[in-house]
Amino acid sequence: MAKVKRARIQDVAEKAGVSTMTVSRVMSKDTKVSAAKTALVMEAVNALNYRPNVAARRLAGSQSFLIGLLYFDLDTSYVSKFLLRGLKSCRATGHHLVADEIDDDIEKSIVAVKDLIEVTQVDGIILLPPVCDIPEVLTTLKEANVPFVRIAPDSQLNLSPYICMDDYQAGFEITELLIKQGHTKIGHIIGNPNQGASRLRYQGYLDALRSNQINVPPEYIEQGMFTYDSGFNAAKKMLALKDRPSAIFAANDEMAAGVISAAHMNQLTIPNQLSVTGFDDGHLATTVTPHLTTIRQPIQEMAALAIELIASKKFADASKANSREYRHVLDFEIVERESNAVKGT
Amino acid sequence: MAKVKRARIQDVAEKAGVSTMTVSRVMSKDTKVSAAKTALVMEAVNALNYRPNVAARRLAGSQSFLIGLLYFDLDTSYVSKFLLRGLKSCRATGHHLVADEIDDDIEKSIVAVKDLIEVTQVDGIILLPPVCDIPEVLTTLKEANVPFVRIAPDSQLNLSPYICMDDYQAGFEITELLIKQGHTKIGHIIGNPNQGASRLRYQGYLDALRSNQINVPPEYIEQGMFTYDSGFNAAKKMLALKDRPSAIFAANDEMAAGVISAAHMNQLTIPNQLSVTGFDDGHLATTVTPHLTTIRQPIQEMAALAIELIASKKFADASKANSREYRHVLDFEIVERESNAVKGT
DNA sequence: AAATGCAATGATATCGCTAACAATTCTTGT
DNA sequence: ACAAGAATTGTTAGCGATATCATTGCATTT
């Protein structure tokens, strides 16, 4: 098996009849190169199947081709989904991902962030919730002048570019879905109060009820923590009520799974006697029985976009400039499965 | 804030009074350098806080510092745990992880593997189960002469170095745990038959019963698929038996979660009326109510070891040489939680 | 004591690319 | 039609490490 040597930039330059710099410029899409030369170069690139050598780029250039990712809790499907998709996107641009866990120990967290900046010399950093709302982390990044994107941030929205979905609207729509199915006794389990998304989903729920002139007793609203246990306990209380709800909207899938479990224990069949909806569309949504009607978060799209943003050279300036142009609200999707149904008579 | 330039190999060499090559050799730990010079170099390295520039190493040397990771199903906590830990280990050695999903489309899979080898030029590849048992993938790797480590392989064990845990022993011990608690009517839900671990766990279960002179009717053994649904359905059948088991050992946590759900639906309290044990100790284990007694797989340790193996230069030769020395069986651990109890009278 | 061999160390030439600046071509106004 | 300025393209010099080969030093043999 003859080993074919990878084409170098020089090979491309020769084949296209231009200088290596022209090729370099075409590859990094930055400076303007005439359409004619660009075409010539691209032709040569394709003919030789040329792919720039990342190591050489890093050594010669100012980019490190490294992207930092700060997450909080490893064990959520949110993080791993984001990670896997991010890894894929990175491949396309020749970047690499450096992931770091942040925990409650703020001091340690700051060290990790500084390490990422100084030692690893990342081109940019992605902050997953809830890291994107830790003031100390944000301050450190700002001081170091490192560009960063936040995913679903809850505060200081004009501090940096960010990517999110409309949690409020999703909360509104999924509640309306239940209302349209004839439910009026709709309960809600609020998510972790430390994460802004909880509040938005809750507000969407409230407004959907209000705009349909539906009143629910305060017992229909319980505070959860985004965990299975908290959903389970909240549901236990609600289902023990004399006049129990006919539908429960849990602010994430884990709590919805807890609700289902509680319903099973109370001999309630789902969806006939109780409709349940979740939020996230993680692995769990199709794991529990019956499968959850839920909101699909565009996590993969968020990951791809985040990488793309940091990879684009413009980004570095952008984060300093007016960041209003760098707000990305992606679409969510209601995924209807078997955990909800028209209210029985 | 004055930006401190990172020390280069030359700075270290000057400070230590040796040539750059000596420093290089010390850093890569490979050739022998006298103890005296090594000490000198290390001192300078520490004083200057020197860290080799990975890009330069890659450009000049023969290593790519890239490690490929082939996985099958993204959505298991197995993969994400492995990934996160792997990412961490990579940081320490300056390597990077390139992850690629393999699916049922064998042809596409082979393309992905070849791409990893030829385009990405990885130093080595890690195969997660069940990718590590796909013959076409193994053949391709062998032909390309790329070193690889397999995690928990099921076949052709002397084909390559591998890392695993003793699934048989774990199955044996967790069954014995139930037996010691007085259970004799112990059911088992077998895992996906395409994964060798299923068979081993099952065999451990059988042998534990046998060595305690316990016989169970064939209805106590159901075939599952490692999914929640399959566990749920298997348990439904078993619990509907006239003489139902007092304990069920599911071959993974997801199926165990299904068992719990089925038990709830049958009004059985856990662990009083039914003991349940899982396998994996993933997120789910502490998510369901009650928390699962299960086997903690040393996934993180496996990840760290796999990276370490590939990072060590010796590895390249090793995979060609007699690979018998490269079998690593790591310890597991029984994690006792609340899903099992002494058999009620 | 000279010859031999091996281990430890050093000098030098790249690796493939981009930054910075230089040179060239193309606009455009007059 | 021509100069001035803008846009495009080319030239050169590294980036920071390792491979390769040459050299040195020292123990061992004769």
C-alpha cells in the first residue's frame, strides 16, 4: 500500500499557478482574493484533496485552534450532547475542544478558567449553563479579554454574544397544547430556581393559562430542582390533592419522569388519567413509559453555531464591539409522544 | 497586565546549559539522558514553567498527538463518561480527542475509520463497545497498521491490547449479594445479546446460583436489550407469574429502572416486596426511586488508562508485538443503595 | 597505551504554514 | 491619458519543536 503524501500548500500553489499566500488567504476566507484566483485555488485544492496542516497553522499563525468549553455538571445529557456535536463541528474547522468542569468552588473555577486562557491559550470559550451566569467567571474572562459565547445565559445579556432558545415561548406553547386538549387543571413543576430557564418556562405557563382565562389553585404549582426526586415528590403532593390536576407540565424531562413514577404508584394511567409533559427531549424522554411529550431543545444546533462563531475570525472583534448583533435565538420544537392526551370526560 | 511570553525550549536549554535536543529528549522521556543533565533540565523547566508547544511538536515530529475515539451510541452515559474523562487525560499529555460515531451502516463506518487514519492521522484509536467487535473495523485498523486499544472487547482478545473489567465476576458477586440476603427466587434480565458483556454477566448469575444449589424456573430469565422498555416488559412478565421472583438482577441500570417502574405499576414496594439490582452505576442509578444497588464500572479509569497507553510511545510497537502483556482487567465495585434488602419472611 | 564500541550529547536542517511588508495591478478623478 | 490611492498578489522570515547525523566522552578490550 503506497503511502500517498498529503498535499502541502506549496503543491496547491504550484498547481494553481499562484503564491502560497494566495492559497493561504483562500483557505482562511479572510482577506479578499479575486474570484478568478479563488476559483483556480479551489480547483487545485479539490484536485489534490488538500487539507491545511493544523499544526503548521497554529505554529505560524496567531490562532491556537483551541476552543474551551466550561460546563458544570457532567452527567446531564445536555452536556454530552453538546460535547459530541461540538467535537464534530471542530473537526470540520480543524479546531479542538478543551473541556473543563466548573464546580461550586468558585476559587478553583477561576483557576481553571485562567489556566484555559494562559496555558492552553484558547481562541475562545463556550460557557454552558449555569456556568454562563457565574459573575466571577464572566469577570475573569472580560479582564483577560478572551472572546466567549454563552449558551442560554440568564443575566447580563449584553455582556457577550450568546445563543439560546425561547424558553418562555416554549413554556407557553406546551401549556397551550394541554389547554387545547381540554385540560384546565394543569399543574406545573418549576425547575431549579438558580437557572433562569426555570423562571421563563414558568412564566410561559402562567401566561398561557391567563390568556385562556384559566385559574389554577396555588397547590398546582410546586417548586422542583430539575431532579427526578424533586419531580417525584412534587407530583406525589399534587396527586394527593382532593381535586388533582388532569395534566402536569414539568420543567424538564427528569422531573417529568418522576411525575410518571408517582402516577404509577397512584395507579393512574398515563395519558388517560393524567397527561404529563416534559422539557428537553433528552435520552430520558424516550426511555420512560410512556414516552414523553416534550420540547426539543436545539442543543446540537447550538453547539455547531457556537463553534462556528468562535472559529470565525470576525468574532474576536465582535465580542468587543456592540454585541447586540450577536444574539442568536434558535427554534425549538414540540415533540408529541404518548404522555399526553385529550382530557377524558 | 503584562503578557508573559511562554518559555521556549531554547530558553530552557540556555538556562540549563545544555542543547535543545537534550531538553527535547528529557521532555519526551524516551532516550536516555544522564541523571545529572535530566535534573538540570527539570530544574530549568520548573523555574521557567516550561510547557512544550504542541503545535511545534506535531509539525516537527512524527506524532500527531491526536487520538481517535470510535463509539456507537451517543446517548449512553457510558460514552459521555468515557469522553469527559478522556478529554481530561488528554489535556495532561497534550493530546486531543477526535470522536467519531459508528453506526449500523458498515460501509460508512469504514469510511469514517479510514478518514481518521489517513486524513486526521491519529496516533492511535480507542474502540468503545460494541465497536470493538465489528470485524470490518478491526480488519481495517490492522491493515492500516494503526495501534488501537479496545474497551471491553468480546472477541479476538489477542488481536490488540484491551481494557476491561470482569463482567462475569461482577455478575457472580451481585447475585451472591442477593443470595446472602436470603433470596432464592432471583430473576435475571439478560442484556443485548450482541454485546459480550451480556453473556458474561448472565453466566456469572447462573454460576452463582449453581454454586449455591439454587434452581430457578426458566421463566425467571428474560432476554432484554439494555433498554428501559425491554426491562419494563421483561419485568412485567416476570411479576405476572404466579410464583414471582423476590429479586431481579437486571444486566444494566436502564433495564433495572424499567423493572422498578413495572414493580410500581404492580403495587410492589421496593425493596420490601422486590429487590432490584442494576449494572453500570450511571446517572440513572441515583435518579430512580429508590436508588439502585448496582455495579460501578471503572469507566473513568478505563478512559485514563486508554489515553495513557496510546500516549506512551512504547505502545506503537507493543500492538505489533506480543499483545499478551497488554491486557488490563480493572476492578469493579458493588455499590449498595436502597433497591435491595433482606428477603421478607 | 591504543583501538574499539557504545552511550550521551550537540549542530543543523527542516516540518507547513502565516505575519508583515513589498511589489504589483486595478481603479478612479481630473 | 496620467498620477494618486486602493486593492490584490507575492516575497521573505520565522513560529518552536524534532529527526538525523556528527561528535564527544568514557569504559572495555587487546
